[in-house]
Amino acid sequence: MSKNRRPTKHVFVTGGVASSIGKGIVAASVGALLEARGLTVTHIKLDPYVNVDPGTMNPFQHGEVFVTDDGAETDLDLGHYERFTSATMSKANNITTGRIYANVIQKERRGDYLGGTVQVIPHITDEIKSFVKRGAEDVDVCITEIGGTVGDIESLPFLEALRQLKVEAGRGNAINVHVTLVPYIPAAGELKTKPTQHSVKRMLEIGMQPEIIVARCDRELSAELKKKIALFCNVDREAVITGRDLPSIYSVPLAFHRQGLDALVVEYLNIWTRDPVLDRWSNLNELMAAATQRVTIGIVGKYVDHTDAYKSLHEALLHGGLKHGAKADLRYIDSEDVEKHGASALLDGVDALLVPGGFGKRGVEGKIADRKSVV
């Protein structure tokens, strides 16, 4: 760290109740809003699985492998971080349980621990803390996301490491943004806050008090529900943020700003900043609203049942269309269906075709068939 630079502030993003509720978009949006206030940011993703990296994992289970400029095979959320901020991701921005344990075992074999008993605390947690500290150098704010869900046994060492980091950083230097689910129960005709209360209780059991709660839901939270969540989860009423489903992920930073999320973060972190300059996000949303021309692009692949496997391709096509005032309608087509039923019927009405890569022989003939059909 530069001698003249103030210590990096930390935002820890955790999730509860269910996986895949949008922690990555929340983390990326926080980064985007802080950048809009003139701060420098970086992101770190801590993944609890024991694989060393996602490079050999089945895309149906994990989704896209995002490859960074230095060749690291990383989690797809790093793609969100790069699309939402100016930060460039590298191998210093993503680590897994597998890599943490591999590093610790390598040190033990070298004799670095001088024959001491190697344990989860302090050795595993110290390794996690060291990784986060290295990745957080020379920026104003580091936003660290923990994969998985609080309560999972796999996440416990990461949560403990961040708890320690929060204590070591001191008040006003590290906060926790906890993303939870507030489900709507049709039979009762109402949103239920109990899962969020239980999730925060699990955080409190391990010594982590969230400062901000982002409540994921399919409709607006009423003032009464926000008051209830704040009361039972020990947070300020204005620190309960509605994370409503939106037509585009690029509307999320503006939605969070309207609720004061970025103002809360800089207040809790004791940072003075300028007012945010959000022209980039306003212009992007205006482009999406104004796009009138439509183009249909067929994506013929092997993992179309889990479209996150093609996340960066998906976003690149959408942005390419917007650049030309067009809305890209993406039609995902299973290459095995092309093998079984032929290309012509499945490609009817497609203006352009994208054939992404994949592992193994399955579905390859379908990819070849659809290309021949277009040619």
C-alpha cells in the first residue's frame, strides 16, 4: 500500500435464505455507485466450494467460467464486476476453499508453521484474510462477496475470517451488506419477513451484525415491512433496501441510489465524497427504453438450460445491439435438439447465429448442422 494512502475501507456482501438471489449484482451495483462518487474500488469473490477453480466444473452446476486478462479461470460474478465498474479483475480477485487449503498445505509441507498443528483457526482464516488484504491494496473501497448462503458449513471459515477483518479494521472502516429473500406467499397474499429474520439471526450467531439489508422480492416493500425488518434485525430503518426484480440488471444501481444505498455506505464507512455522477447509468437505461429495432440472435449451445453458462456472451450481444439502437432478442437453442429435429425449423426467424464452445462430443453435430443451414 502506498505510504500516503489512507487504509482501504471494506464492504462485505453476504447472502441468506437461498442461493442465486443476486449477491453479485448487489456487490457490482455498490461498486458502480461508489465509483460514481469518485472513489476507486475493487471486488473480491470468495467461493466456498473445494474445487481449486471453476475451470473444470460442469457449466450446468456453475455457469460461465470468466477468464481474466492474466488467464485466471474465475467465477462469473467477476464479469459483473468488470461490466459495472472500471476495475480490472485478475487471479487476485477470486479464490476458493480448494485454493486456500492448497496454499496452507503447501506452507505446512515447507515447514512454514514450524511443526505447529495446522487448524482452521487461525491458519485457514489467516490465509483468507491475507488474500483479501492483498487484493484490497491501493483502492478506496474493496467490496468482498462470499458465495453460498449463511448457515452452509462451507462458508463458515470465510465468514469467520471476515468477522475478524471487520474487528481489526475498526468501527467506520468495514460494513456488512446482507442480501436476503423476502418471499411473497400467494395463499396468504403477503410478503413474509421471517426468513430474513432467521438469516440475520444466523449472522449474529457467528458475530456478524449486518449494517445494511437488501431484501430481494418481486414487489415493493411497504414502509411497515421495512420497519419490521429493521426492528428485528437491529438495523436502521433506512438501511433496509428493497431489491425488487427489475427488467434489466442495469437498472439496479439507479434503483439502489434512489433508496439512498450509496449514501448509507459512505456514511457508515465515514468517507466524504462528491455527489454521484450517474449519467452513464441514466444514458444506458434511456438507450434500453429507446431501442425500437429488434434483431433475433440464435445461440446454439450445449448448456442452454442454464443460460448463465453464456453470461458474458449474452451481455455482449445486448450491449452491441444497444450501441446501434437495437434490442437483441436472444433465442437459446439446444444443439442436441438440432441433431434430433433438424436446423431449419429451430432457426426460423433468426437474423444471426452464435455458436459458443463446449466440452466433449455431445451436441457437436447439432452445432455443425445449424452452421451449414445458415451458410
